[in-house]
Amino acid sequence: MKNFLIRKMSTGMNVPEKIITSVIDHQFVTLIENMPTCNSLELSGFGKFMFLKKKAPKTMLRYMKEKEGIVSSLDTLDEHARKRAEIKISKIQVIMKALNQKLQSYENQFCTNLGGMEKSIDSPTRDEGTHTGSGS
């Protein structure tokens, strides 16, 4: 799908495929890097991607299995196919890292957010009659 898109854009815009590839790769890397801090990402004219917490663990598992499959087949590949596989593994690792950060940020949010009030770790107990500050 990606190669088809690159060829179509390259011929339609009369721009070399290398340039189109680098632009598309940059866009997706930027999306992946921003994934931990955003719940939705949009590529103008292409689509909107939303983070769905319920699907994230299944997606993570799918990437882990895909990575394991590629790693287990590395010994049987020729040098050219091995390089392609290693590049795919590195891309999967980047995606998994971003997805893991997003999942951890959700866990931290739910651990610290208690009905709109943040839990104070070192909050001293105060008597109702005392107050702090200047005055009286």
C-alpha cells in the first residue's frame, strides 16, 4: 500500500520517489513520536488516528508477535532480506515504545487523578481550627 501511494504521488506530482518516501516516513515518525502526548493525530487529507485504550493491549501483543516472527526468521534470510527485516524490527520497536509510553501515561493518570482532585503524597494532616498564613 505504501509503495503504491509513493509511486502514485511521484508520477502525479513529477517528484522523485525518494523524496516522496522521505516525506511520508517523516510524517509517520512524527505521528509516532507525538503518540504518547496526544489522543488523536490527523494527517490532512489522509485521515485521523485515535488512540483507543481498550485496543492498545491487543495491538501491543500483535506487534510483539510480529517482531518475534521476524527475529526467528532472521537466520534463514539472505543479506538483503535480513537488512529489510532489521529495518522492520527497528520500526516495530519505535511503535512499541510509543505505545508503551501511552499506556503508562494512562496508568499514571488514573493513579493520580481521583475525581478531578490530585492525590497529595506528603499532605500533612491539619486540624480544622488551625490555619496557615499571616493575619490575626
